[in-house]
Amino acid sequence: MISKENAEHYVWGDGCDGWYLINRKDMLGIHEKMPPATREKRHYHASSRQFFFVLQGVLSMELEGEVHDISAQQGIEIPPHAKHQARNNSDAPVEFIVISHPTTRGDRTDLS
């Protein structure tokens, strides 16, 4: 059994938290939490397809120049090569699950 309470924790970006739920070469499943007014670097993945599913709050996902506000119990798929950036534009934390197939490790290109 795996949960946020017993999963390996990591810190990313500007004070964001993550927990590895599944960490294999063929699949990565993570639970992430972004404090208010945080964002990741805009980037893309050459091979990995991702699915973001919001648990609480609102995640603003910029995908190829279009911003999608994703509320709790909603998700969005990010295909390979699609330029994207997760943002928390709200004044409350946002928590979400990200499933990546295959893993995003070594498959990320940051954009300026």
C-alpha cells in the first residue's frame, strides 16, 4: 500500500512538494502540492504522455499557449512534445496527481 503519508517526499520549484506513488521506468505516478502563486518552468517531454488530475483547488495549465483552469475532480492530458506549464494562480494550495508514461526522468526539456 502506498499513500502520501508513506511515499518518498521531494521538494521542487519554489516551495512545492511532491510524493512518489509509482516510480518505475515505464510509469511515474506522483502526488504534488503547489502553494499559492507558484509555477513550474515551461517545458515539454519528448516521449512521456502525462495526465494531471486535480484533487483540491484549481490548477491553471498553460498548454501550447492556451490556459486551462482545472478544478477538483477534473483532469487534463498532455501529449508528448506539447509545451506546457503548471501554475497555481489562486490564493489557496492546489493538490493533484500526475501520471506519466513512460517516466519523465531524463525526458524533460525546459524552455526559457
